[in-house]
Amino acid sequence: MKRIVSGIQPTSGLTLGNYLGSIKQFVQMQDNYEMFIFVADLHAITTGLISPEELRQNTLNLVRSYLAFGLDPNKVNLFIQSTMKEHAELGYLLMCQTTLGELNRMTQFKDKSAKFQKEANGTQKLPTGLLIYPTLMAADILLYSPDYVPVGIDQKQHIELTRNIAERINNKFKTELFKIPDIIIKKEGAKIMDLCDPKVKMSKSATTHKGVIFLNDPIDVSCKKILSAKTDSLNKINYDVDQQPEIANLINIYSCLSDMTIDDICNKYANLGYKEFKQDLANLLQDFLSSYQEKFKTYNDDYVRDVIEKSYTKVKEIAKAKLDEVLEKLGFVNYEKC
Ligand code: AQP
């Protein structure tokens, strides 16, 4: 079986974008791939904004969400990133093989940095974690030698950097130390946009939550967000990302939730207006969220712990073996062997 690695950071509750851009794919792939899916809790502290209590709760809740969406712990290796110390250690080693210029060029770094307030003297107190996020992400991936990494389109640049770092180290140390992973981005759901601003992606850390569907919010709140989503004045259900980006985003969400094609949706609503379309989409969302939230409630802390324990030993063995191999190639003395 080909191997897959991916994760999500527990910065806050999950959004519909997180589900459609990543978890939906994980569930579809679990029968045909060897999967390593984790909660990226070390990434969640890179902005320095999360409290310990939130981190703990969001981490456990993200495991519940994975399960509620249908990830089967008998098929998928589910784990919490920080329980594998190898991620942080390999992250450090990779950071030392990366240039400041490369990290400064990352779009996510620029976007997230821009959200930090400027001081009176014009400077910004930016957390270093934001800058080195991609090298930790490279470690998350390269530790497990995956064939593919399924992500939303916003993470494409980070995967490309991961590939560059891996190739650079392989060349520099004349080895095949790292397998070069390929990225998988599913066209549908690859980038769900904010319901109030189609220029920005729907994101957990959006400054305003009006255009973000949080999967664990009360369902009526989420349905209202669909009904009041920004649309143009044409009142025509047409998929045109440039001219009608707001309705195109809603059609995309409709397509992902119903598994209808975009053409079929446009045909179905050819003679109807935005009001009817939004109401139907809100109903679809309601069904989807009710089924998810029902399941989410059924996993208590003990069950979550059992799930995490289940794959711990296997994941640990793989991570440790790869880290040991890297340390040796880079010239670190292995106390047990010398
Ligand atoms: N709007 C989106 N559309 C499609 N896919 C998305 N993803 C995130 N937002 C969308 C995908 O979800 C996975 C997990 O993302 P993450 O939590 O690790 O980090 P992120 O990409 O930075 O996601 P957020 O929601 O924007 O989180 P915050 O606000 O905490 O940074 C990834 O595969 C991502 O592509």
C-alpha cells in the first residue's frame, strides 16, 4: 500500500474548509492507503496565541472530529504530533538546512504576520514559530517517508518546500535518506473561501467569524451564515469564479456536500434565484452537521485515549528509526553504538 501522511492543527474548532479540503479525502482514502493522520498540536502554538486549556481541549476534540467523520482507528494510524518527540527534533535539523530567505517567502508566513499589530514605532513582535512552521511541517512529513500528502491548496507551497529540503539533503549528503513525497490536492474543496469575503480562504483564525462555518457551532448559527452569505446582484446561479466568486464558492460547497457536479447544480437552479439555492444549501449543511455532531458527542476521553494508544507503538518505531538514520547521516554520535 502507498503511504499517506497529513495533519490538522488544533488552533480552534474545525471549519468546513478543513473538512472539505482535507478530512473528506482522508476518509475516502483509508481503504486504499496506509494512513498516518495526526493532530498537529506543536503547530498550534506557533502563533503564541493559544492557552494551555484550549490546546488540550482542541487536541482531544480534533481526534473526536476525525472519528466522527469516519476515520477508522483500525485502518488509520491516528496520533498526536507532540507525543512523537521526533517531530520537533527533526524539525530542528531541517531548519538548519533551510535559509531565512526561503522561510520569509512563504505566503502563509506573510499572511499570518500581516495580522499581527504594529507597535507605535512601526515594528512587529512576530513569533519565530510562525517563520519556522514549514520546517516542522517538513519533519512531520519526511519522518514517515510517505508517497503522498493530501492537503488543501493553501499548503501547496509548504509541500514544495518540503520536497526542496529533502532533495537538498539527499544531494548534500549523497544519500537517499528522504523519500520525495507527492502532493494530492482534490479539485473540489481545495480552497473554500470565506462566506463574507471570497478573496480570503475560510480559516479557523479569521479575524471575524461571520463568514466561517465552524463544524461544532450550533447548527442554526451555521445555517444562518449560509443564508446571509455575501452574493452579487445578478441573482443567477452560475459558476464563474472571476465574475461571481461568492456564488461560485457556495456552488463549490454545495457540490462537495451533495456530491453533485457543478454543472448539475447550475442546471438544477437555472430558473431559480439565490434565495432558493441558499435555503437548499442550508438544509444540506444542516443534515451534514447533525449527523457529524451526533457522532462527535459519543466519544469520551477514555475512548480517545484508547484510539491514540492503539497506533502509538507503530508510529513511534517508524519515527524513531528515521530520526536515528538522519542523525547518523549528519554525523551525530550515537551513544548506544559508539
Ligand atoms: N478554506 C479551506 N479550504 C480547503 N482546505 C482548507 N484547509 C484549511 N482551510 C481550508 C486545509 O485543512 C488542512 C488543515 O489545515 P491546518 O489547520 O493545518 O492549517 P491551515 O491550512 O492554516 O488551516 P486554517 O483553518 O486556516 O487554520 P489556521 O487558521 O489555524 O491557520 C490543510 O490541508 C489545509 O490545506
